[in-house]
Amino acid sequence: MGLNASKLDPLSERLIDFLARKASNKSINVDKLRVVTGSSIAKISLEVIESVAKEVSRLEGASLYCNICGKGPFTKKGMYLHLTRLHKYELKSMLIYELREKILKSSY
């Protein structure tokens, strides 16, 4: 039962927006996440989004900074746009890696 990136690729693509919103300190619609991922993997997806979001950005005072490239300060909207436009592929690869790890751990 191999779990490769090609199986997680479509899921991670759909989760990029949720990750960028979380990393930008914006709210996430959990019901929409459940519709996108399916109820069986929604909890794992939310945990992965929260853990990766902590790695991607940091909050200093009222400003957000990107941990991928070090740029900032950003507003919430600015950070969201920065992540979705400049770091889309980095976010996707981070999501794939974390999803694979989390799913493999939960299957044992």
C-alpha cells in the first residue's frame, strides 16, 4: 500500500488556499474544508494545515513575516496574496510531505 505524491497531489492543491488563509491569521471555514477533503480526512487535513501554517509565517507585533523568504511586514491580506502568488509550489510540497507523514502515522 504505497502512498505517493501523485495520490496526494490533488488534495494538496485544494488545501493551498486554506493553508495560506491560516498562515495569514485569517479564519478557515471548517465546513468548507470538510466538503473539499471529505469527512474522513478533514481532521488530518486541518491538523496538517495548522502545523504547516506555523512554519510558513510568523507574527511580530501586528505584522506578519514570511518564513520561507524572510520578506515582510505584511498585513493579513498581503501575506495571503504573497503566499498564494509567490510560494504556491513550496506550500504544495510542504502539504504533501506533512499529509504523507500524518496519514502513515495514523494508519499504524
